[in-house]
Amino acid sequence: MIYIKRTYLIALCAVLVAAATFGIFRYQKEQAAVVSRDIPMGDITIVIDPGHGGKDAGTVGVDGTEEKEINLSIALALRDYLAVCGYRTAMTRTDDTELYPENSDRSRSDLYNRLDFVNSFPNAVLVSIHQNHFEDEREWGTQVWYSANTPESKAIAAAVLTCVKKYLQPANTRENKQSDSSYYLLYKATAPSVMVECGFMSNREENARLQSEEYQTEMACAIALGLIEEL
């Protein structure tokens, strides 16, 4: 088995970011599966949570685009980047559905089931993908919320936002925030947990970028790089 140092993983992901930026990288799931078989997975499971889904569309962009679709696209790309870098991942959803695992009590809410899913892994890190919305359409930029329950959460959030600013949003002046009870998953999580608000769908320009497949892959890879630097 090939053992790859963290510095190599960081360099690899940085290369993927640069390639995506110039539009020459087209990631394929088959490649991730082949590469990851030769890389030790470790005992961490990164649980990726594409926010909303099914009847819950999330926020709606200025052009009517639903948040749930963008969340899923970025989350799937994030999963693939982490897989090619050797990380074990799990997703709360992989299609347009709410989370009701097989044999679960469907009377329970989607968020309860998502929390149960995260807690089912003994050494998990939760990364929830969302989009933002605000009445002032000038607001823009990625921001990361983090759980107050573990010190690792704040550090992970800082690493993610740093990478997003470095590779995608150098003019972004937003700061990360500690979650409160209105962010149920982060408030209740016992594992290190962050929620990445990738952008504002209320901002016309950013909303258009968020719908771009190229930008979605760039965002996913920047998030992956932040995770790799901190984990």
C-alpha cells in the first residue's frame, strides 16, 4: 500500500483547484475510486450534508433557482475531491430527497435523521453545505458557521474560509460565526461540525456563479483543501 503524506494531499488538492480554475480539469468518479484504493483511509469519516432536499427547497435565488440543487452539486463534487485525496466520506443524501433512512421512523423530522446519521460514525467530521440569502442584494461571499461543542470546529471553519478566500474570493471580508440553537445540526452535534454558506443567492452575480458547474467544482475543491489542511 502507498502511504501519502499530508503535504502531498495538500499539493494534490491545490493542483486540482488550479486546474479547475483554468477549466482544464474534468473530474470523474471512476478516477476517484481507482486512486483511493491505494491511499490509507484512516479512521475519520467526513460526513457531507447537502442541506435541504425533497419538498424542502431551501432558499430561492433571484431567478427562482432552488438552493437544494446547488447544495447537492457542490456536495457531490466535494465528496469526489476528498475521495481522490484518500478520505472516507459519507453523505446524508445523494439525490433530491429528504433524509429518511430505510426502516427509520418517518414521523421524525429530516434534521433529526441527519443528526442520527452523523452520530452513527464513531469518528466523524460534519460538513454541511448551504447557500445564503439576505434582503440586501449587495451582500455576497462565503461564510462558515461552526459548532460551539468542540474546539476543532472553529479551526476547521477557519481553514475552509481561508482557502475559499485564497482561491476564489480574495475580496471577501466576511468572518466565521459560532452557531446558536437556530442551527440545529451544529448546535446538537458532538462531532466537529461546520456549515459552509457558499454564497448569497439573493445577490444576482453570485447567484449566477453558484449555478456554474465550473464554479461549483472550484468551491468544492477549495473546501476540500481547507479540510485537508486542518484534519
